[in-house]
Amino acid sequence: MAPHVYGAALAAARDEIAASGVTKRVLGRAATESVVARDTLVERAILSAVRSSPAPCFEAMPRPGREAVALARLAGYSADQVASSLELGVDDVKASMLQALRGAALQPSP
């Protein structure tokens, strides 16, 4: 499971060091739980990374849109799955994703 968790963290995090830290935290927490599905660990890695040290493509986005976009793009979640994960309504998720994507599109290029 570690490669999946690290891969998710790497896709969502600013750099390899941040991704490594996220992976250690996610797997460390999982070690204290009886059974954790791979998809849950991937979700935790993505959310932890975009909350603590987001990749540049997510950094310009406000929360919770940043989290919603990351789950949809990186984990392949549907709007319903994103809503469940973030404990939001589906309409709220869609609106926050649209706002986040519009905001990121209006950011000047580096």
C-alpha cells in the first residue's frame, strides 16, 4: 500500500520531502487502526498534502475547493464521493470546485 499512498501524496504535495512526510503520517496513523482500505489511505494522503503543503497547481485554490478538486482529479472521485469525504453537500462541492478552478485560471503564470 505504501507506493499508492506515496504516489497520491507526491501528486498532491509541493515536493518529494513533503510527500514523504505525508506518507509517514498517513501510514503511521493506519498502523494504529485495525483495517484501513487502500482507497481511504490514498484519500488521506491527498487531503493531508493539499492541506499542509499543496502542489503549485492546488496552492492557488481556496479550501474546500482545493480539496474537492484534488480528490476528483487525483483519486478519481465523483462529486458524490467528494461530498461524502468532505462532509459537504454535492451542490456545495460543485460550487466550490468551480470557484477554485476559476480562481486558479485567473492566477498569473509564474
